[in-house]
Amino acid sequence: MGQDIKLTASDNFKLGAYRADPASAPKGAVVVIQEIFGVNHHIRAVCDRLAGEGYVAIAPSIFDRTTPGFQSGYTPDEIAEARKFVANPDWDAMLRDTQAAIDAVKSVGPVGIIGFCLGGSIAFVAATRLTGLKAAIGYYGGAVVRFVDEKPKVPTQLHFGEKDHSIPLTDVETVKAKRPEVEVFIYPGAQHGFHCDERPSYDKASSEIAWPRSMEFFAKHLK
């Protein structure tokens, strides 16, 4: 359904992206921010799914500054390799690349952002710092708590798994306490990565609640 394209960030860096367009006139656009595994098969599938929901979907390759075109699967070795990218993340650079994706689709209509894992954190920070967004959704973003003192400028929704070993529930409670205007959902029994049907931690029941919830949120705010 989609195609690989190029984006240009504000510092003139050129990065790759995957873009999927709906079959009919779009309702708006959604920027999709990857996990640490790059713009891989799963992220492309999310874009295709959003296109099926009527949105132009675009996923910028935010690791291109380090390793152009990086994509990974989910074996223990691949996970260990992918983690190297976030040992010392350059948040400003990733946000520049995210802004480039927003700018590339803003002519389509209202723009939302959705991110997973690392991307969930970026989606939250994008809501607080970037321009051109109408709504933001983050799934299991472990660094959200680090940025929780920054107030989102647009409606924001966050999803966390109760059994996520990398995000303590105390962090989620901190987010809820400090950002009461943000919708926060916790999924009983769900682990990190519960929305990705290619990972062992996939939780079908939680995913089938979270995704419609996300689509309702976009339908409400991307008008």
C-alpha cells in the first residue's frame, strides 16, 4: 500500500520515511514513530492500517542519522543490537526528523502522531514542543516520565501495560498525577510491546481495546 520517500529536516539532513495513502480522500494524516527496531515490517503495517482507516500515514526513519535504513526483528540478539541506538538518544535530532514528517503531510489536513516504545516517548514530547499537531498518542513510552513536567499543547493519550518490566507503574502514576489533562490507560496483564503482533509480548485482548480507543481519539480530534 505504501512507498519509501525522502524527507528533509530543518538542518537539511535527508532521511527516509514510509508513507501509506488511503484509497479515497484522506480524513487527515498521522505521523507514526517507530520503536527501537526502525521502520520495520510492523511499523509499515501500522501505517498501512492507518491508511485503511482513512489517514495518510508517514513513518520517518529517525535512526537514519546513525544507521541509514536500519530495520530489525525481535530476536534477543536483534533486541540487544537495537538497544544501542537509545543508549544516548539525541532527542533534539529525533524531534527535528519528526517535525519534518509533520511538515510533509500537513497540507493533507489535521495531523496526529502515534508512537510505540521509543516512539511513544517521542510522541509525548512532540505534543509539548512541535508545531502542526492536533493530537498525540503514545504506547508504552518509557521516557515520558522524564519529560512529564512539560505540558502537551494538544490532546494526548497514553497506553501502558500493567506488567511492563521496563516501565514501573510508579512512573505511570507520576504521569497521571502531574498531567491530569492527559488520558492514561493501563492494560491489566499486558507487557511492553503488547500492541505488536510480531513480538512474544503481544497481547491480543489489550491491543483490541487500545487500537479502537486510539482511532476514536483521532476521530474526535483530527477534524
